[in-house]
Amino acid sequence: MSEDRRHFLRNFCREIAKSVATGLKAGAEEARERQDFDEFFESYESSYALTLNYPDEILIETARQEGIEVEGRDKKEIAQELFRLKGGWF
């Protein structure tokens, strides 16, 4: 086998391994961010800045402008959906 082919195969295997490792790292980071997001909205106390401290009228009006259904929904759920819609952590 020529040196060029060996070099190609060696680099190809290295690049594949690097690609897999990068994908696994990115997936783990995304899972951690989703878990942090869900934990943030677990209770009113942990999501205080977006639920209890945010005026109801502003939150509801903002949600309506974004096309989010607000009738019969908890303020925490509305804030969570609005936060997800606007990009949140991910």
C-alpha cells in the first residue's frame, strides 16, 4: 500500500473518532441544558424572575402577541412556553 493511502486511512479514522466525540459532547451539553431548563420551571420559587416577579399583564400580553394560548393555563406554563419560543437556553 502506498504512503498516501496509509496517510489517508490514518487521518480518516482520526477524523471519524473526532467527529463522534464532538457529537457526544454536544449531545451531553444539550441534555444538561434541557435538564437545567426543566429544573428552572419546576416551581414558582426557582423561576421567580419570570413568574412571580413579572407582571401578569405584561406576561399574558406578550404571550398573546406570540400566539401562545393563555386561557386556563398556569402562569408558570405560559412563561415556560414563551421562554422556549424565544430561544431559552438552547
